[in-house]
Amino acid sequence: MLKSTLEALASNDQNAAARFSAITGTVELANLIPPTVSYESRGNLLIIGEQLTITALAEQFSTLNSVTLLATEKSAQAEKVANLYFSKEVSVKGYLGAFDVRCRVDGTISETNVNLAKVATGRDCFDIVLDMTAEGIVKIEIPAPGYYATAKGAVVADLVEELPAMIGTFDKPKYFRLNPDLCAHSSRGVSGCDRCVDACPAGALTSTGHAIEINPYLCQGVGTCATACPTEAISYALPDPDNTQHFVYRLLERYQTEGGSAPTILFYGNRDEASVIRTLALFPSTVIPVALEELATVGVDTWFSALAYGAHQVLLATNTDYIPATIDRVLSDELAIAQAFLTELGFEADRITLFDFAQVESFNAYEAALVTDVQARFEGNKRDKLFAALTLLADVSPAKPEHSELPANAPYGSVDCQTDDCTLCMSCVAVCPTRALHAVGERPGLLFIEQDCIQCGMCEKACPEKVISMKPGFNWDAQARTEAQVVHEEEAACCTSCGKAFAPASMVKMLTEKLQGHSQFQGEAIRRLSMCEDCRVRDIFSQMESDPESQLKV
């Protein structure tokens, strides 16, 4: 439908013709056979709601394997039906083919929550849940497949037609890739980044305390987790953002080769295709629509790449009234960062903007490009491509900023260290997930690379002296941003036995001062604090050999 609409508009002018040629002539890279997850449904339905409502509806689903009714409110007028239970305390967890429903069933001896499926059907779970309660039992913004709630817009008349077919095996794509080696959630017992957990509107992501887990059966492919992840530990798979960016590069290149000018990229989710078709004729012919599985599957790196590739503006188009709160928050956070970058560079903030289809008649495209000399497409991870795009824009910036403040939740910035109290214990280095903080190597010292810092806060939490703090912001000097800068260094303490440098002098001094009054660090023991590890061990064994009775004191 979209291509036929574009074709119909192609005769209007040169830009419309170039747009049609670019879209039809540019192959989009995607997974031909994406990984999938499978659901198994036997057709055991649970209907929850007021007694009169659910008993009247039960007959409509008689072709399913079984229908269990759970009334949250009793009614004296309702007819008695089989498989009817009563409970006001109900919890529902799971997904199509595996719903665990727990409740305190009225009239039973047990005072504890029971597995209703076990009681009603003899099975461990229900396959489908139709929730007709006023507010819905499952509060997650995007419930799992197989859960239908009238409070969330499910239409009973449609479900009467659809649910009888929900028996068998059903496959859906596995939308994400997870690389735990890149994850900054936790290290050595110190908690860090949890952006992905906060960004999931489907409740598919959880923390085990030391790692992130994603339930592929609950994942609905919204993509906010991948957009929020600063290290690309989670990436979207249908297609991945790298392929999307390459597609945008080739699309813009083809558009301009075909004689098109002043292109605007309009990103939209597949569910909004009807809105795009309906409003496309009202847009200027320079607006090029690019379909995404979901609008939030790409973020600031893709948006800025599009501008760097020659787009005059990037529109994130949707019906904004229907964006779930979590998706709206993730997009708003990304937009706040993107528009802060643009403003600091001296460009219009709405060069990247959330756009409501209802505003189409008042839309005016930008005639001037930010980048006229488009370079080769960017390579590397998402941060590499973002920094490359920002560096390119900084080169043509009218403002020429040196350093910019960013929102507190931005995954870009530096660290502040109160060096007078730093003992160079390297606890921060031990937990840093990106090696933004690392040791000098040949002498006591701490180095920092700003471009690698994601502001996860683990160094701040791990520091025993509490001398490190986060500083969100952006250094526009690319060379300074990518070079290792000395945070703190000091003289090394040399072993009093062999002369080898083995620790920061301040650390040895601090330990000596703190432990000199301790009963276990008297005499020879306190002297060993000024030795390297090898000499310390040799000294202990030498004492043990010369005075065997001292073994108990060592």
C-alpha cells in the first residue's frame, strides 16, 4: 500500500519521483530467517470479571478446549454455571500457553493462594486469559501474548472471532541480542547501569543482582531496552541499527542521485503505516518515510547519522496520544539529549523531533542542510557512530562549543576525583565496565578516557574513600575526548628490602598509620607493610625457620 501511494505521488514533481526511485531501488538489509520463540496453546481459557458479565460470555468460547470463569464480584441474579470460581485476590503471570494464575478461592478450606489452573483443569497453567475487570489485573503497559484486557482496549466482539483459533504452536521473532560481556549492570558486587530494566514496558527484563535476564516470551519487540543501553550489550535484531543506518545512507544517496533535494527522514513504526499512507500526500514531497519494526528501536546514534548523511531533519512520527508512558519517557530522554547536542552546536533543536501525524498540515521542511559534504558511512558500535556524526557536525557548527552540560541521566561525561584523598587503590578500575578508567601500568596512576565513560556510577560506588563522582557532559574536542587523561598519579613506595616499586606511597603511609596501634601489627609485622609481596613472604618464612615457636604469631 505504501509503495503504491508513493508511486501515485511520483508524478507530482522531481522530488516525489526521486523519493519513489530511492525507496523502491534501495534494498533494506534484514535477517532473512530471524531466531524465533514458540508458544504452545491447548486452548484452555480463563475469563475474569463480574459474575453476570463472564457467565453470559462463556458460551461464546465453547469451541475452545476448556473455559474457566473467575468472578471477582458475585451476583444473585446470575445463573449457576460449571467451572465458576470466586475470588477478589487474583494475580496473573506468564504468557500464551503458560499463564500462572494464583488466587484465594472463596469457599475452599485453604486460606492461601492456590494455582487456579490446577484446581479447575488439572493442568499447571492456563493458555489464554481474558480479563474483563474494570482496571485490569496485569498492570504492565504491554502485556504478554495471550492476555487480553478490555481495560486496555481489547474488543470482546473481535475476541469471540479470534480466540477459538488460538490453539496450536505459534512463533514470534526473538527481537533482541544480548551480550553479557558488554553489560554494565554490575561488577564485583557493585551495582551499575539499569537503564534497560527501566525502559521495558513489557516486564521482560529483570535483574538477578549481578546480571540482566531477558524473558523472550514476554518481550514484545518495542526496542526501548536496546535504545537505552549505552554499551550495545542489548541490540535490536530486526534489523539491527547498524543495518538501519546503512539503509538510510544508501537511501539518501540514491535519492540525491535521482535528482532529489532537501530530504527529510520520517521514521515510523510499522503499526503506524496506515497513518503514513493517509498523510503522505499532505507532506512535502521531500519527506522520505522509513519503516521500523517499532519507533523506539533506534536512538540518538541513528538520528544523528541521518543528519550527517545529508538529511535536513529527522521526524519521529507517531500518534503521540497512544504512546505508552515508558516508551514516551525513553524517547523523551533520548530526544532531550539529542536536542541538547543540537542547541549547543548552534542548530535548531527540532532538527530531530517527535512528530504527531495530526500536525502534518502545519509542517514546514527545512530548506538548508546541516552537512553538505557527506562523508563515507560510519562504522563501529553505536557510540563510535554517534561520536563520528557529532564530530562531523561540530566541524560545521556555527557555535563551536568546547564543553556542554547534559541532562543528569545522559550516558556521556567525565569523572571528578578529589586527588588529595585518593590512595590509588584501583577499586574504580576493577569495576569499570568499559575501561574508561584504567591504571597507568608502570607507576601508580589512574587514567581516564572520556569517550568510553557511560556514567554507570560503579566507580563512584566502589571507591572506599568516596572521592569519585560523575560529571555528565560532553567534550567537543575529539582528540582530548579520546585520549587517556591522567586523573591522579603519585610517587611509588619502594620495597625496603629489594628496592622495587610496589604500591602508591600514600597507601603504604595510610595503612601504616592506621595499623600501627593494632595488636597484630607490632614489631616485624608493621615493618612488612613497607615490603613488596615477594620480600614479605620471604621475610615471614625466614622468621619461621629461625624461630619455629613464632609460627603461631605470624
